[in-house]
Amino acid sequence: MARASPPSSFEPDPEAEALRRAALAAVCDALERLGAGRRSGADVHEARKSLKKARSLLRLSRGAFGEAVYRRENAACRGAARVLA
């Protein structure tokens, strides 16, 4: 029985890539909710929820992207959500 070879450095990890796309979608959702001058309480609340989701997805993919990337992106999402608080 052949053993599966570990992914090479040129092949992205499919699970990590899926988490990255989902986190990016959550950030895009937050930006859309605040675009075009919309700043209602409900829009801000939904944007903060989207940023919280992005941070949780970052935590899940922490091992795939490394500690430095995790810390940088987590701080960016946390800072953006804090501004909306």
C-alpha cells in the first residue's frame, strides 16, 4: 500500500486554503455592511460578528499559516472590531 506523501511547499493545503477563503469572505462581508455610508446599529453589529467569525477561522488555521501571520491578521481584525465598538 502506497503512503501518501506530505504536501510539497508548492501545493497549498486544501483545508487551510478553505479556511483562508472563508475568513476572507467574513472580512468582505464586514466591509460590505459598512460600505456606502451605512452605519446603522444593525449593520455595525453584523460587521462585528463577521470580524469575530474571521478571527475564529484564523485560530483554526493558525498552524497552517504560522504564528507571525496569525498574530498580524488577528490583531488587524481585533483592531477593526474595536473601532466599531
